[in-house]
Amino acid sequence: MKKTILCLAILLIFGTLLAESVQLNNFEELMDALKQGERVRVIIHYGQCQLINNNEIKESSPDAIGGMNIDTFEYFAPMSIGNPTAFVAFSHASLINLRGFVYNYAKFRVNADNTVKMTAQYAEPNTFELDMNENFFTEINNGKNEGACYFYKLD
């Protein structure tokens, strides 16, 4: 009986250790994980990004954090669509209730140089008229820089 409990405890510990997420530190690691079919999650700290709203650079960004799983993505090699550098794009839309119902649309473009552009939009659910359209600029956080966009490979 003691051996069974000890084995279960060891399996639980190893299972917990193996189930931890792994931070992806650059574009190459992100693309390797996506190409291999790994589950990847993105977390962005808006308050640490440069915000451009209505073509104006804002002095500060909202103190907010967002995240989503990358389920569908498109990778574009250099010059595949006239782009000088490779990039990957992915997005997600969901209906949320924030002072009334709106569609919340989040779009990411991650470039091979590790820069990130995140577009956040709120759209009226009946007319799709935009209530908000903001662009956040940062870079992939590699654990050593101040990048505000984190990528994690999930086990």
C-alpha cells in the first residue's frame, strides 16, 4: 500500500512539472511551436505598449492585460505577399458585454524581428460600426527585455 501511494505521489509531482507552460522567447521559437502543432497562448500587457489611437501616439496605454490561445494562424515568408520580412498573423473575435454588447476583435502581427503589432477593436453587433480601434506596439518578451507580449507553449 505504501509503495502504491509513493508511486502515485511521484507520478503526480512529475505530471505537475511536465504540465508547466514554457515561455517562447522569439519569433523562431514561436514559429517552431506553431509548425509542430503545439498549443500556444499569447498574453499582452497593454500598459507597457506604445498605443496609437486615431493616428495619434498616446502618452500612455490602459493598465489592462489580455490573452488568447492561437488556434488559427497564417505565416507569410519574406516576399510571399510583397512583405520584406516574414511574419505570422492570428486573430480572434468574441461577443462580450462591456457597457452593452460589443464584438471584441483582437488581431496580432508578429514579425521575424520580434516586433508585435496588436490591434484591438470593438464593433457594434448589429451594424459592425467600430466603437474603438487601437493599435498597440511592442516586442516579444524574452525574459531579459521589456517586451510586453508573452508567448507560452502549453503542455
